[in-house]
Amino acid sequence: MNEDLQKLHLEAGLKIGKDKTCGNKIDYGSEDTAVIAAEKMNQKPNTRNTLEAYPCAFCNGWHIGREMSRSELELYLGDPNIES
């Protein structure tokens, strides 16, 4: 993940909150490990959304969640209805 996108994920995660971005999710420890796990999950036929690895601002680890575009992350950051 490039540095700008990583920064957006961290900022959006802080705004969205710990429960949704970290919560009970698995900490994969590194970006590489999380990317490999996400790729394996994406190969399963019952996967509803494309998954991606993302950095966590709360535990400093890496989790897996649905893929979010740059514009979607920017929308979260600019939306006053999303609690910080």
C-alpha cells in the first residue's frame, strides 16, 4: 500500500473508531502477512466483498476489511456525521 493511501486509512480509522477498525479483528502483524491472508480470503467463492489489508491506528498492526477506495476514505474523513 502506498504511503498516501496508508495515511488515509489511518486517519479514517481514527475517525470511524476502535470498535469498527480494530475491535475483535485479527492482528496479522505485518502488511505482507495481511495481504496474503486477504488474497486467500478473496479466492473463496462465498466472499461478498473484495477484502484488503489495512493498517490500524489503534494497535499498530494490520487487519483485513472490505476494500475501500481513496474517494470513499476521503468521504469518511469529510463527513461530519461520522463520529470522531
